Amino acid sequence: MAKQNVRASLVIYARIPELGGWRRGSLIISKTGYRPDAMFFNGVVYTTLLNSTFQIRTYNGSKAQYKSVGSDLAVAQKLLKETQATRQIEAGQEALGIIKVKAETLKTMAEFVREYIGKKKSLSLGLSTTSIRHYEESLLLFVKLTKRELPSQVTENDVINYCDHLQREGYSAKTRKMRYTAVRGFLRSCGVIVEKVVDAATHKRLSPKIDPITDPYDPADLEKLYAACDEYHTLVYKFLLMTGLRFREANHLPWSNIDFARNMITLPAEQSVNRRYHSRKAGKMVTTAVESKTKSRKSREIPLFASLRPLLLQWREQNSSDSNAQAARCRAFRASL
């Protein structure tokens, strides 16, 4: 039986402009340790390296194999030690005649994200499409910005840079906190001890307590908004303002949920609503059932303000039979958001 080649070493893979292409070279030892910015190739030291990354070189017989392990030297050295230890164990098992179980290939960050989002889409978890989209947008952007191949390579700077990007893009403090929390939960699911990656002081700054009290709309700004709207959209914005309903909740609210006798709006946790709209494919108005759920999965009742009640009654009386016009206005409203 041929003896297993247990060698494993760390090399640099980078583009060297002087050579006009990509090369693999040996690490150079300095007084303070390895130099991550230089390589030794064909007897020459090169210090101008572009897009460099570390790779672990192992052998299958006499054939060299390479595994990229990112651009962080400390992480690369840690993974090298783990690889060397694993190959030593496998060689010992082979020498003793122990049946080897093939080690599972390390999953990449992208693979972890796909599995994580796939789990979030499970029907048994009951997450809304909005929640699932939140996880997708948060994690896919995180992977894109960090460019890390493995979750274990993520650093505190990666997380901070991600949050800085969200702030530069104009995301609110609440959204930035939610996306940071999503990333934190994802890393924890990958086995990363997030408390060691992000220290307590940084975590406190990245997840501040959001003030639940917000400033009210300025009446002058509201008047400008109403002046720019037609009658229908004016009523829609007043309805949202006076009820506090989310747009999707109001968008799926039938007249039967408004009790004008009790002056109360009932919002069930879940309900099936018939939606009437113009189908381009069918070329006519069609009706379809849509499942509506509140974000909290809880039902609630909202008082119907005295100033809103006559507006709704007047609108229903004037437009109860104009279904085509209502559908057109709904499409225009959704497109405006």
C-alpha cells in the first residue's frame, strides 16, 4: 500500500504585473514573521502583488491540490494547522488499517448563505415573504462586500465596513440594526463565536436602542402632499396616517373589516381576500384569492377616527360600482410607492 503524502504548506496566489499573469509562490520569512505582501517565485522576490490570496497546498499522491483560504494570514495559518493535523490523523488511520471516512469539504460562505435562507423559507417557520427578502438582501450583500470564502475568516472590520456601507446608502438606523442582527445570527449558525469577532463596545454601537417615539409629520408638509394627489390618493394617505396600518395591511383590507356601527377597524392575523385586477394575459378583469397576514401574526382592532369615518363612507358610496377605475387607481398607487 502506498504511503499517504501528508504534506501541507501555505503559498501565495497573486497576479504579478511584471510577469503579466497569476503565479503561486512561497511565503517570505522576515524578522517579525511571514510577509503577506511578498512572494518568492523561481528564485526571485516579488513585492508588487495584486489581488493576492493564501492557498493551502496538499498532495493527492504526487499531484498538487490547492484550496483558497482568504487573504487574512492569521486565519490562513490556523487553517493550515488544522489541515496538517487532519492529514496526520488520516495517515495514522491508514497505517492502522482503520476504514477512513472522507472528511466533509469545507462549505463556503455562499453555500452557508444558501442553506440558511433555504431554512428560513421553510413553511413550518411561517416567515413572511418580506422577512425572507430581508434575510436574502442582508446576507447576499454581506457576502459580496466581505469577499470571504469561509465564515471563520470574517473579521470585526468586515462587519463594521458592512454597516458603514448601509449608512452611506442611506438606510435608516432601524434597518441597519436589523441587517446587522441578521448577519450576527447567520454567523452564529455557522459556528462562529460572534462575541470574539465583534467586541462588546462595537456591538453596542452597531445595535443601538431605537427610540420608539418618532417626530410627527409637519402639517405644512402634509398639505403639500395632499395638494399633489388626486382625490383617491389623498384618501389613501389620510387613511394610512389616521390608522397606523402598514401599506400591505391596508392594501388587503376589505370593506367588511370596517365596522361603521362600532367605529372600529378589525385586522385579523390571517385572512383570505378576493382581489380584483386587470390581467394582461387574460385581457380582462379577474378575481383571485390572496392570503393576507399581519407582520406580528396577531389580530388587532383600530379605532375609526371621527374625521376619517365620513370620508370613507362618501368614497364607498360614490365608487362602489366603479371597479375598473378602482383597480386602475390601485395599480397607480402601488407603482408610486
